[in-house]
Amino acid sequence: MKQHKDDIVESSQSHLDDDKNVKGKSSSSAFNNSESNGSSSSKHDGGTHEALTDINRRTGRNMPQAIATAVVLIAIIVACLLISMDAFIILIALFMVGALWELHVDFATIGLRIPFVALSICSVVTILSTYYAKWHAIAMASGITVSLILTVIFATLNSTISARTLQAVEKKLQHSSGAVTNSSTFNNTAASMFVILYIPLLASCIVLSIAGSKYAIAHAMLLVFLPALSDTGGLFAGAWLGKHKLSPRISPKKSVEGLIGSMLFAIIGAYAIVIGFYGMKFVEFWWLPAVMGIISGIVGTFGDLCASMLKRDIGIKDMGHLLKGHGGVLDRVDSILLCGPVLMAIMKFAKV
């Protein structure tokens, strides 16, 4: 009887040991699986980070920031166009004032003084008069002429740099060994005249192609989005396919492949906009989107190179830092400004 009890106890103890072993193995297996999943997740996160770093390196931008900024800008532009053309014209004026401020600060870093307030007032008046006046072209020509005269007068006064400008200049130079110097009156006047011809004149050409047009929204989208699409196509085509440098001295990242990508993206965008707004009338000028796309790619790239050359002479990387992932306002609109007069001339010639 006693022997039987001992056998039962030993059997129970054996079962308990087996259960512990099973649980131990199960726990160990679960731990190993968890560790394996954690390792897999870590590898996946590491791979994603490396891929994003590679994209940023190839494009020379913080792409998540650049994409987010682009989405916001597109939303603002489309919203203004849907609200009214007046809102879009005001948006152009605001962008031009922002671009003028950036040039004002950038030029001040090398001692050039341009009359920001006078330039801003002249630019806004010229843009608004070009759109709202009865004779749009005459209003534009008059506005630019008066702007040049007033700018020369104010530039020769050699006014002192404001405290706000000095603060912006110091911030710009905090990572540079340069120091603010003073330029001659002649240089200040020449720089001010250049700014008038670069920003208000080219921006007014954009407004002139919209003013009085039956297809004002289509024209606005062509003038704004074709250069932007050209930039996008050039960026990605150049980053992944670029082999042959376009202008290594001015902009090492520009390539022939990027230029081709710029033209292709702009052509696709031009056809999409024209077909969407003109419908079957599009067949009357089927060639126009192709021409506009090719011109946008070439002129937009040239505009980028001009801006790069200007920044290189000043000794800066970006015109500003307002638009995250893109730089400043002028970094975003430089190709749009250069494309404006050319696209306007093409649309006037095609009578669309």
C-alpha cells in the first residue's frame, strides 16, 4: 500500500516536471519569437531610414519637408483660384514682396542697399494696375517705368539699414566668416534697377497673360505649375539618372538627364491642363502643350542656373528659409519668373 502511494507521488511529480518543461519551452519560444519580431522591425525601420537618407542625399533636400511644403503651397494656390482671380493676384503680390525682402537681406550681406519699402510699393502697384487697368500692357509699362525712376531716386539716398534688416543679415551670416560692408551709390542703384527688372517686371508678365482672358484659370495654372513640374521632373530624373553634367561650375547637380526629365514632366502637365480646360477645342492647337512643356523645361532650368549663379556670387546656399525643404520664396519662384514672359508670348501668339 505504501509502495503504491510512493508510485503515485512519483508519477505526479513527473507530470509536474513535464508541465514545467513544456511551459519553459513555450515561454522560451515566445521570447525568441518576440526577439525575432523586434529584430525584424528594427531592420525594417533601419532600411526605411537608410532609403530616406539616400533620397535626401540624391536630391539635396529634406524630402518629407519639401513634399509637405509643396502640398500646402498647391492647396493655397488652388484655393485662391477657386475663390476668385482677385485672390490669386493678391497672392502673387504677397509672394513678390516676400521675394523682395529676401533679396534685400541677401544683398545687404555683401553691402548692397536696395530700398525695400519703395520697391515693395512699386511692385504691388504695378502688379495690381496691370490686372485692373483697362489697358493692361500700357499700365504695366507705365508701372515699370515709374518704378525704375523712383527706385533710382531712393537708391541714391544711401539710407541706413534698419534694425530688422541688420538682425536678418546677422542671422544669415552666423555660419559665415563674412562681414557687412558698404557699397558705392552706383552699385546700390544698379542692384535696385536689377531687382525691378527681375521681380516686378517678370511677375507683371504673369499677370498680363491672365488679365482679360476667358481662360484666366487655365493660364494661371500653366504659368505656375509648368515651371514647378519642370523643377520636379528635373529633380528626380537628375537624382536617379543624371550622368552628364549640364553646368558643373554653376550647379553641380544639374544634368542633361534632369533637363530631359524637366521637359517631359512639363509636357505631361501642359497636356493635362489644356485638355482639362479647353476640351475638344484642344485639337485646334494640339501642338501648343508640347511647345510650352519644352520651353518650360529649358527656360525653367536656365532660371534655376541664373539663381544659382546669383547665390554663388553672394555666397549663400538658399535665398531664404521660409519654405521648409525648398529654401526661400525666391528659390521657389525663380523658374516661374523666367518662364512667365516666354509662356505669355506663346499664348498670345497661339491666341488661346
